[in-house]
Amino acid sequence: MTNERDDDEVLGRALARAIETQAPNETLYERSRIAVRQLRGGFPLAQFAGAAGALLMIALAFGAWLTRPLASEPVAAPTTATATAAATEPVAATAVPASEAPSQRMWAYFTREGLPPIGAFITVHGPTDTPDHRVLTLLSSLGSVARSDTPAGTTNPLSQAGAYPGGSALSVGVRLTGDLATIEIDAPKGWGIRDPYTKQLVQQMVYTATEEPGVHRVQLTGQSGTTLKIDQLVFNKILARDDVSGYTTLAAVGSTDFPGDAKTPSVTGDLVSRDIVDGSLVRLTFVGSDRAHNAAKADLPPFTISFRANDGSVPHNRADGPPPAYLLDIAFHVNVQGEFGAVGHVERVDRSPLRLMTSSDAGYDLGLDDARPWRAYMPDTQHLVVEIGGDPRLISDRIAVYMPTPAETLIPAPPGAVSRIFELSGGARVFEANVVWRVKDNSQRVIAQGHTTASLGTSAVWGSFDTEVAIPAATRGSLTIEVYEASPKDGSAQGLVAIPVTVR
């Protein structure tokens, strides 16, 4: 049976804790498909994922790539680098000297180890009259962005080219075919670049190139279409943002209906707070508002949350930047007739991942950078909290951990104590609200385990949990805290989230 009790205290405590940025110790792209590694035996290794200072390999299978068609741009069929190379000559980086080109502001991306990238406007020098030129100018200009102009806490991998022993300056060419950008890179010495910058470099180039409207995929090649090799990685697969975002779970296209008060007229949901945490998490809070009685608080009406690729229907100002790639629509089903629901205004936010927001009496459209997962909580019948994204290392399709955070250092137990106790909190959408946890030492031995109950069980709305975990007082060193749903069928871990921590 499903446990759907309201638990305001638990949810209040859990949602009060934002996912804080910690000093990550690993670049994590689980299930990403960035490149393959060349082995001596001639066979590529099929996967890599971050794990405690080691580089594993990425999956050979290209898998499903996600197109995001806009109304004004056709979408080409999947194209290999070899076939594309014969179509047109790439636009070269030296097409127009930067000193002769006017400067302007364009949107580009900067990276963070283990986290999704952050977008920002930079000053570019170069031609921007065609899509090819715009992509080329953006990539070329990133290499010379001053450190003082780089967003706090981020890295600019393209400026790292040549900054390592044996490295060389970046030289690129760009060719667009349909929704595919082929980027030819001249790196005769391989830049001398090493991880984590290799993966971050690819992430930065893919996100920045796909900022051009209608461009959804990127093929990285060497000169004249040859296979590109950087460090020990071989780049021979077409990539989209979703391949390099770092999230193991992506938002599914479709709609989810939520219950509410369908009888009271003129009640809608008003946005009362909007928090954007470190470019990873957006948290929106809505409250039921009775427009017929001076916006008095009321139970929320039924509502629908939908996720979709942007088809160009959301208003935006192209002079301020291209339209967002994806939309999250929150529609309140207001029990009223007439003009209620007209569009109010369009706000450009431009703080990744939220690019813009349109609002009306009946709901909100959120323009997003990528297909990062989202969650909905209802602490009571009057409030709705929607979270978008977060630290990829703390999120699965059914678990979101708030505390502890990756690389956190836990305080040892006091003298004479039998156990060390720490807090474990987060959100869940699991069968019968049963959240399972276990703690492993660095030899993968389970040293503590248990379970807790979320405030809600199986439903479209997520529940929250907040519990204490006890480990032996003598425990020291690196630990992994795993949180998951136990399969009703065989008890296997579903939606597992693994958090590395340390006890000194």
C-alpha cells in the first residue's frame, strides 16, 4: 500500500537545505557517451565513469540522441563525420582577423568538475553574419577570455589549450549541416591536456556550439575529417548536450497531472520564490491564490507539469540570445471562464539552467538549457515546490539527496562514543515510501544499513525524508553512502545514489 501522509515538518526541514557546492573530487559523467579509449589490442573499452580519482572509459554505443527541432530549422538525418566532410569546406578560424571584426556579446559556457556547465555572456571578436561564423567566433573567443571574466567557481577549458607542457594553441574550423555542427580541431601535439580537462573541454564545446539555434549535435574531428585524439580518448561519436551534461537521468518528454481543488473558482498558483543554486539547481515555490478574494491563500487547483523541446512558441527576444532548448510548463487548471490566463510578461533570466520565464494567470513556462530532471513536492495543499536539476551525483530518477554532499568531511565521534551519527535527508518517489540506505567503507564492506520512510509513497508528487545514520565510532577514511529503492521483485537497488564522504 502507498503511504501518502503529509509531513510538513519533515518536508520543511528537507527543502530548507539547498544542494551546496562542495569541493568535488571527481568528474562524474555516468552513462555519458563522450568518447572511447583506444586500447593496445585494438578493441575500445565500452564505458567510463568517474570514481575516486580513476578514469574509466565511456560507452561505445552511441545510443539514442535527442533532437530538439525548432520551427525555423530543418532537422537532418544522422550524419557521419566522413559523409559530412565532403559537403562543404569548414569555416576557418582565420577567416576574418579579430582586430578587424566588431565586438559583441554572445552566450558561452564554462565548466565545473563533476557538475553541469554555467552559461555567461562574453565579448567576442569575429564575424557573426552566418551560423557557421557565429559558432566559430564563439569557440575562438572562448580561448582568450580573461580569467577575471570567467564565472566564479568555473574553468575555461578552451583557454587551457597550450597551458600545459607540450601543448599547442587551439585552431578550429566549423561546418554546419542541418542540425549537426562538425568542428575540426588542429591539435598537432594533443595540447598536452589531461583529465579532467579533456572531458570538460568536450562539454564546453558541445554546449557552446549547440547554443546556435537549430544546432543540436556536434561531431569533433581532426583536420580534414580525421579522427580526433586527445590524451587517450578517441572522439568518433556524434554528441548532444544530454550526452555530456553529467546527469544519469534526463527529463522525459511528456506531461504529468497532479490533483487539486477543482471546485473553487478563480484560484490559481502564484510564484512566491525563485532560487537558483550554483548553476545546477532551480527551486520554485508556488502558493494557491484566490484572485476573487484579494489573492488570499487557498488550496491549489489541479495542475499539469509538462516537459518538451521548444518549438518556438514561447516568446523571446532574439536580440538578447537564442531561444531555450527545452521548456518546463506548469499549468494551473483554473475554474473560471473569460480572459483569465492571458500572458503577462516574458522575463529573461539567463542564469543557467534557467534562461527565461513567461507567466500568465494560469501558469508559467520555463526556458531551460538542457533536459535535466525535475521533481515536484507539495508540503501541504496550498504549496507546490518544483526543483529542476541539482548536483548530478546526488540525483536519480527516484532519489534526490540533500545531505550529506559529495566529498563532505564528517566529524569523528566524540571520545567514549559507541557510534558516529550524521544526518541523511532528501526527496524520494519510491514504492510504499520505503527509502533504503547503506554505508560502505573503502573496501566496499557494508558497515551500516537501514531504511527510512518518506513523507509520500508512490505518486506523481515526491515525498521527503530526514533521518539519522549511525556508523561505528572507530570508522575513519573514505566512505560511500548509498541511497536507493529496494525492488519489490528481488530487493535489488533501483535509482541508486552514491555519495563519497570522509571521516577524519
